Amino acid sequence: MDDDGQADGSGTAERRLHLGFLLLTLCLIAVNMRATITGIGPLLEQLTADTGVSLAVLSALTSVPLVAWALCSPLAHTAAQRWGLNRVLTVSLALLTAGTVIRSLPFVSAEGWPIATLWIGTAVIGVSLAAANVLLPAVVKQSFGTRVPAVTALYTALLAGCGAIASGLVVPISHVVTGGDAWGWRMALLTVCATLPIALALWAVHHRRAGHGGGAKRPAGAARGPSVWGDAVAWQVGAYFGVQASLFYVLLTWLAPMAISYGRGEAQSGVDTMMFQLTGVISSLALPFVLRGRLERWVPALLPVLALIAIAGMILAPGGILWWGMLAGLTSGASLAMSLTLMASRARDHHTASALSGMGQSVGYAFAAFPPIVFGVLHTAVGGWVAPLLFTGLLLIAQALIGILVGRDRYVLDH
């Protein structure tokens, strides 16, 4: 698809049909992306019982994709320039499918190897998602033009909503009994990603129709400008992405164990994690409506307020953890949509958007990989939840402060 392929309502019927198919494909990809990782938290107790590995160690499974994203995100933009955006996304979706299968391999019997496949599969999932996370905002920027906020909101809502549903379903699915045996965590993690091969097939059709996506490359003869890595606005976007992602992955990992410690059952804790993410769907869809007028400038800084209230509630009235998690979810969903919107709106073109997305997500995930671990260390050290929750509150304050900077009307590489 060329640079003129923007959905401004004036295109031909064929182009509108093409964009509709692309939007459907992007939605189905979003349905599966977060579902590949959000089921881990509610299943941690089962994983511990099955593998004999401690809860603290297995909680690091959530950080494995974040480390992969931090290391591989810049490479995704470089790969798209060399081989084409669509081709790289096709490979990444194929790897995502393979990693999901490897993680759940049930038939290996060598001592220790089943645990190895769990970590290897998770790492492959992380690497493949790195490319998708970086390049999909560039696809949206290239193909949907002025409708970037609306398309990003829809994409983010599906990302959050289906990830949430996966969190709520994995435990019940793991207890399904056939032939006298429960399905277990392996089959549960596969089942919630059952439509991933369909998403891969639809994207392959788009790839074949649209070509390799050479539009992601810098135009021939264009001078090589300064790198986004030296741009202050890019660093602000990356920092904002990192602190908002920290809230999501801290609660994704620890909300269920926290709820269980308060006396809620395993299935109930999975529902708590699901509702935390589902409320993010509402806020991500609502974001384009508040990004208007004078309020737009302050939205990035105001989003953490609800989560700060939620953190205070978890400390002072932990019995309402379901409701506090839902309140935090409003901040989480809107903040992700805000971050992805910034990666597109703070760039002048889709090439710069791809570079900014790669740099911002690399910086952001490099930071976000550590808070879930720090949260667990604090919990182990003090034997309670107050200290780690206070740490989470500090992250939210940092998000508000960075939001003041990133909310200004500035563009990457504008000097």
C-alpha cells in the first residue's frame, strides 16, 4: 500500500474494501497478541505446583517478553527498512504462533526439558511480539491517516479486552476434564490463542496483495537525518510508555496472587485480573473523545490519577480489590492507547513513526521489565503488600510528571 492509501472517505470502493479488510485483520491480530501473555498470572499457582519452581521465579515469565521487547524493538524498524514492513510482520506472526505451541509442548519427557520449553516458548513469543508492537502503529499511520486516534483506540481496546478475557478463561479451561484428566495449564494457554493461525492467514493475504511494504523505507535519495535516539521528544514518549507499561505488568503479574492472599479463590483471582483489563477497553475507546480542545494537552498527565486512588484503596481497603483493580484498569487501558497515539501523532510521517515506535518501546520495555520483579522482591522482603503498592504509586506519580512534558504539541526531529 502506498502513502496515498489514507482512509479519508474519498478513496475508491476497492480501496475502501482493502482498508476494511486490513482493519479486520489488524483487529484479529490484536485479539491474539496480548492473549499470548496475559494468561500466565492467573496460572502461576498451577505452574508452581506442576513444575516445583517457586512463585517468585515463575513470576519472571511476565518479564521475559518485556526484556525481549527492549532488546528487539529497535531491530524491528531496521528489519522493516531492509525487508519490508509487511514481510517482517508476516514472519513475526509465524514466530508468535510457533512460540505459543513450543511453550505448551506436552509430549517431551526428558528431565527438566518441559520447563525449558516454557521459557523458550515465552522468549520466542516475546521476540515476535516486539516486531508486531513496533510496526503495527506504523501500519496504522501509513494506511489510516487522520483516523489514527480512532483506529488506535479500536486496536488497543481489542488488545486489552481479549487479553482480559484470556486472563479470566485460562483457569476454568485448565480445569476442563476429558478422558478423566484435566486439560491443565498447557492446553489452557493454547486454547485462548486458538484464532492466532486465522490472524496469520489473513495477514498473509494482505501481504500478498499489498507487497512487502516498501513504503516503510526512507525514500530514495532522501538525506539521512538525525536519529530519534538523540531527540528529547522521543525520549519523553519512551519514558511515558515505560511507566504506563509498568502499571499494567505489575498488576497483570501480581493482582491474582494478591487476591488469593486476601482469601479469594483461584478462579475469582482470574476474574479480578480479567476485570482489571476489561475496564481498560472502556477507557481506551473513550480516549479519542477526550483528546479534543484544551484538555488534550493535559490528558497524559491526568490519566494516572484514577490508578493512584486505586492503589490507595488496595492499601486501605484490600477487601475491595476487584473494584480497585477495575479503577486501575481505566488508567492502564487509556494510558496504553495514549502511548500508541503519541508514537503516531508525534511523528510527521510513517517512517518516523516506525522509528519512534521502535525506540520508544525499546526504552519503555527495558524499564517496564523491572517493576514486576521489584514488586515481588519487596513483597518477599516485607511479607506484605503495602511496600510494593507504595512503589507502584511512585511509578504513577512519575507517569503524571512525564505526562506534563509529553502532552506539549511537539514533534520528533523538529528542530
